[in-house]
Amino acid sequence: MYRYDEFDHSFVQARVAEFRDQVDRRLAGEITEDQFRPLRLMNGVYLQLHAYMLRVAIPYGTLSSKQMRMLAHIARTYDKGYGHFTTRQNIQYNWPALSDIPAILADLASVEMHALQTSGNCIRNVTADHFAGAAADEVADPRPYAEILRQWSSVHPEFSYLPRKFKIAVTGAERDRAAIQVHDIGLHLKKNEKGELGFAVWVGGGQGRTPIIAKKIKDFLPEEHLLSYITAVMRVYNLHGRRDNKYKARIKILVHETGTEEFSRQVEAEWNALKDSVLTLPEQDIAAIGAYFAPPALAPRPEGDEVVKLARLDSRSFGEWLDQNVVTHKHPDYAAVTISLKGTGEAPGDASDGQMDAVADIAERYAFDEIRVSHEQNLILPHVARADLKAIYDRLVEIGLATANSNLITDIIACPGLDYCALANARSISVAQDISQRFASLARQKEIGELKLKISGCINACGHHHVGHIGILGVEKKGAELYQVTLGGSGDENASIGEIIGRGFGPDEITDAIEKIVDTYLAHRRDASEKFLDAYRRLGPAPFKEALYASEAKAA
């Protein structure tokens, strides 16, 4: 895990002091809310429906136990006892008093955290595969490169006032768990035929009002040229990206309207003037950053298989959790654990202060003091001895975080929606709660199999509904909430944008509609091994439309 150097410490402390003065001036009435707005946004402070909201950066989703305890302390001391983990691998607090936010930022700085660039038209928190450094299918850990990008992009003078917000994601495996193709820039860390590390570069992906899958503009970029090439991309965007219309300001629109070939040509021309400059990454610098992310010393624990076998026999629920929430690790005696924040009837992504403290304790004792936040709004213990899995499970049961639903229909991504967000048109949390209660039976969920359901309360798509196998978008129609359904989306290496299936559904209809979709899939799949997404891609929308709208067609 990266540790702040002297510059990091002084820089973050200076920003805290600066913002404290700005808040004092706002509370004293010396500046208006309009004047304060750009200042607070630079520090991750939003004005929501009912209160200010603070978004805290968790770079590439990696946390220590000490940092998690600080997040719990903030929830307990300054908020209503919980935090909301987001699809940007960040955490949001929905109820802080403005007068308390400088103190919160000071507390965060004490554990090497901040809220910089979690808002505004700048390069946002760089995200990565939540199993980075642990995944058995990984070519290399992408987080050192995410950290290099974080350092390079932090208050970058040239890229602090872009046409629109900008998001970068990095993955180090063929299986894309970072959704790189729906980011402004997606980086796939790979090796060439000589065994050298580099990146496939994807540009112009995104969701929101105009969902677009990114285009690959470079198949292999040597690692030493990472910063020079990304700078070239950013310069082309900064020069030509639209500033007259925020709905057309993202790089995806520029790539689409310019054309991939021409955009790539402009980037190459810019890069040719940069690639042998001071932006070239020396091997020793890459190695120095990489050393922070060296895997923990994983001592052999060969007793794990026997311990797990006996525990399975003793506890059916443990076996179900093991099958669903535990994945293979690089080391055969270890595993990576998903801690689901999607309990039945709960708000997806929320964790209480007590739960955060308990997860910190578990990580400190069993997981080498490391926790990850996934873009799917769960927590991850990346390095766990298989021999300790039952002890971890028992502790998770005690704190209400042992739900065995990773990648199942109740593992729902949802934004805060109209319960909190000033931009939202409809509620998201209540819909997620209703659906999770309808499909609460684990036996039924396992019969359905892998199914990613994602909900957004407005077209900004913070709930990633466009890439849900089933996506739900809340809209407003004639003063009422309405929910539009898309099918066939995916954020993995075979990324796709979901298709709108037909008219929307009211709040009292949407859960029934989801059940009809699921029942249609079960009736039409080839066998139990055919996943929902594969079946939809084979069948197309027709049988699902028939199930949802046949009675209306007959009535007409």
C-alpha cells in the first residue's frame, strides 16, 4: 500500500487549512453559495437534497485497517452512523454539517486520506481491479500504475479545468473486473511477445446520457510511456472537447464525432513530441512505486483444505458463503473474500460505523491489514488463509455481513437516488430493497445464477445501469417516478450497452417486471449452465418483450 511522502503530507495539510478558511468565510456570509460552490467541489463537497455530502477518495480502492477505522469514526462522530461505498471505489457521507467538514478533512489527513478530485472537471479517483495483486489470472498488479497516475494527475495545472469530469480505470487481467471499456480512458496491463509489460489503451467509453463503449486506440503501449501517452490523449481532449454544452463535453463525444482513426492520429502526433521527454518513466521509479504494493509474505498454510472441508460438513451456510463469496488466490493456501454490503432489504453499499470497525479488526487479524472497495459496492479481503475462512465467516455473521450473494441477483448496484441526490428523478434504494426481498431465497438465487442487476436514479448512471445484465433507470414522467428497463449490458471484457426493452414501469410494477424477466430466462435457457447474459445474447429481446407486454398488445 502506498504511503505518503513529505510532499503528500504537506500538500494535503495545506489544502485542509485553505478549505477551513473558505468554510469560515461561507458561514460568516462573506461569500455566497454560488461563490463557494467551486471551492467546495474542489474538496469533494456536494450540496444534496437535504444536506451537504462529502465524497472521500479511496485511490484504486485500497484501504488499511487504520484508515477504515477512521472512516467509521467519521460516520459515528460527524454523520448518522454509516457511510455509502460507491461505484468509484470511494465512500460518501450524506449528512455532515458544513461546519464540521474541515475537521473531517483533518481527521482524514491524519491517516493519509483526502477528498481531492472527487468532484469537478478534473481527473477523478483512478480505479482498478478490486482483486489486484491477488487474482490468480493476473499478469501484473495494476495498482502501481494507478498510483503513478494519481500522483501525476493530482492538481495537475494543465488538466484541472477540463471540459468535463474524467475517469481512468486500470486492470491487469484478461478478465476485466474494472469495467475499463466504459471509462474515459481504460488501461489493460498486459505483456507482449517479448514478455515486456505495457498497456492496451481504450479511449472514449462512458455511460450517462450517451452510453458508449470505448475504442481501442493502441494495442501495446510500453510501460515507460504511460504518462507521455496519457498526456497526449488529455491534450487532444482539452483542446477539442466541447465547453459550450456539458451534455456533449465528455471525451466519448469527441472520439465519436472526430472518428476513432482521426482521434488516434491526433494523439500519436502529440505523443511523438512527448514520448522521449521528462514524462518517460524510469525503471527505478516504476520499481520504487511497485515496492509499495509488494504482496504480503504468505506463509504456507497447507492445513486450509482440511479445515474448510470439515467446516463445510459442520455448516451448510458456511459452505454456501464459501461457494459464492470466496475466489481463488495466486497462492494455493489463500483466497480472496468478498464481504457483501447487499443484505436482504438493505441499502446497497451502506456500512455502519460498527461494521466498518469490525471489518478493520478482521483485516488486521486475518488479512494482512488490507481491505479493498470494489466498484460493485462491496468490500474485499484480498489475502486470506483458507484455514482462517471459517473464523472470518463467523465474525461476519455476528456483524450482519455474511450474505452469500456475490454476483447473484441481490448483489445489486444502486446509486443513492432521489432519497439523497439533487440530480435524481426517482428513488433507487427502495427499488433495490424490494427486489432483494423478492429474491431473498438463496436457493432461488443460485438457480438463477450469475446476474448483475444495476439501478440508477437518473440518466447520469452512477448505478451503472447501462452495463447491467438487467439495468433499471429511474425517470420522471408527468410528476411521477417511472422505471425503464434495459437488458444485455455488460461491463467486462465483452462490454455491451443494454437495450431498452419497452415502456417503463411504476414503482409498484418494477419488481414484478424483473421477476417476469427472470422467469422468462429460466424458461428459455438451454440448461442450468447457460447464464442470463449468454441466454439474452442468444435469444434477443423478443421473448422478454412478449412476457412483459403481451397482455397490452392483445388489449390493443
